[in-house]
Amino acid sequence: MAQLFPKEHVLGFIGSIILTIAALSVVQFDVSLTAGLVILWVTALAQASLQLVLFMHIGETDDKGSIYVITLYSVVIGLVTVFGSLFAMIWGY
């Protein structure tokens, strides 16, 4: 029966809840802008990593290297799109 219980998934879910509560504490405790941004960035990156590894099973195949490269490429393309749009629309270039 112990083999059928998804211990890693339950721990990942609890970790996600803890990270969400940590991110919500920024609003609840009215921290400074810099501290709030640091807390939000750290919890967001940790949450994304947790989701990719535990729930998307990113490291469970034999072709891990290409999956990590594709994920990194997707993040870079997303950042270029967001900051390129900001650069063109808001900053006027």
C-alpha cells in the first residue's frame, strides 16, 4: 500500500501551499517594496521549479537534457516577448 501512496505529490502540494502563503504574507504584513519584490520573485521561481519537477515530471525521462534546454528556451522567449513589448509600448523605442 505504501507504494501506491503518492508521497512526493502530497509533499509537493504542501510545499506549494506554503509558498503561496509566503507570497500572500507580502500583502498581509505590508512589507517594503524591495522586500516584497524579493519575496515574490523567490517564491514564484521556487513554485515554478516545484511544479515542473514534481507535477510535470520534467526529470523522469531519459532525455532530461533536451527537456531542460527547451524549458530554458521557452523562458527566454517569454521574457523577450514581455520586455520587448514593454520596451516598444511603454518606453517608446
